[in-house]
Amino acid sequence: MLIKTKVIVLSKLKYRDNDLIVKCFTWHRGVVSYLLRGVLNSKKGQSKIAYFQLLSQLQIEESYRENQSLQTIKDLRLDYSFTSLHTNILKSSIVMFLAEVLASVLREEEKNEQLYDYLETTFRWLDTKDEFSNFHLLFLLNLTKHLGFYPDTTNTNQMYFNLNNGLFESKKEDIYSISGENLTTLKQLLGINFDALESIKLNSKQRQSFLAMLLLYFELHLGSFKKPKSLQIFNQVFN
């Protein structure tokens, strides 16, 4: 059965000598992996590889077979042509880091249009902007809405935020209760849109501290989540 859909590339892995396995988040069926046969062994295949850069947005026609773990792609074209996402070294570092996070947390093979639209629009926003140093922080925080553990904003005036239960609290309950600069940053980011990010001024140390807190938040709420391997390189680039 042939199906036309939009996809966002999450990862790619060499398979055997000449094949690639590409993991994508699709508009119509969530996470799907595709087998690209022979693309590492021909000029035509090499040109096709260029489409599968991390977080590329494509329109494809897939040959779908039920109960098959690896699907095949019959036809493809760019859905959106990025101008800076893969050429600006800072943006490409964000791409590498966030693609690794997404490949880890997105596993469901079911349709999620709201999440797809969120990924599509935010990366297009990033592609067009010159000021984006806090992008990854708001991106990850808002991603928790789609994963089911966005902070409860009922009592944001409280002095602590508990990472374990996602609640603002009046006193320090355990080691997962945060305060200080990370709490201030969290309150600043809650509910804002990406265009308002320029108003939030953070130095590299504050940014790294808040990112570490966010990743711990992911670990506490997603049992299978592990810190991205690209984190150290990412922090070095943004230091």
C-alpha cells in the first residue's frame, strides 16, 4: 500500500555495507523506521542521502507493509528547504543535540498531529533567527507538554519547584526541589512564545545549569531516558 506523508528525520544508522536505516517522526503514524537499500554504493544513492540530514522535513511516498519493522520509501522531496539549520555551526549543534533527544523520547507508532506541528514550526522558526541561544531550553520545556509532564502552573508564586512531581511548592520536600536561578529561569520560560526569548538574558553557566535540570526532569519522568551523548560537545560549543 502506497502512503504519502510528511516526515521529520530523527536519526540514521549504517546497516550492512551499503544500506541506511532512517528513523523518522511521521505526520500520519508517529515514529517509523525506513530501510534505504544501496544508498551508500551509488551516485544516485549518495544524492538521496543529502535529503536525510537530521531534522530535515520531507514529503515521502512510502510502501507500507503491515507488521514490518522497516518500511521502504518509493519517492521523496523536500517539504521545507532550510537555509541555515545545517550550515550555521551553532544551529547544527542544536540540531544534533535535539535530534538525539527526540530519537530517544519519541517511540510511539501512533498519529500525533499536534506534536508534529510543534516540531515543524519550531525548527522553521530556528532556521530564520539570528538570536537563538535559549531556543533549546524553551523547546525542551514545551516538549514536555506533548510527553505528558509539563509543570503544573497552578502555584507559580511558590518558592520551590519539585522535579519529581512537577509541582510548585512552599517548602523544600526532597533533593528534587529546586530554587534560586533555575527556578527563576523556569518561571520566565513558562507560557512564553519563542519570539519572547530575546527578553530572557542568561549567561552560559546559567544556561548549562538549567539544561542539566531539564534533562534530570526528563530522566525522572521517562524511565528509559538517558543523557544525550552529544551533551558535552553541545555545551562546549555554547560555552
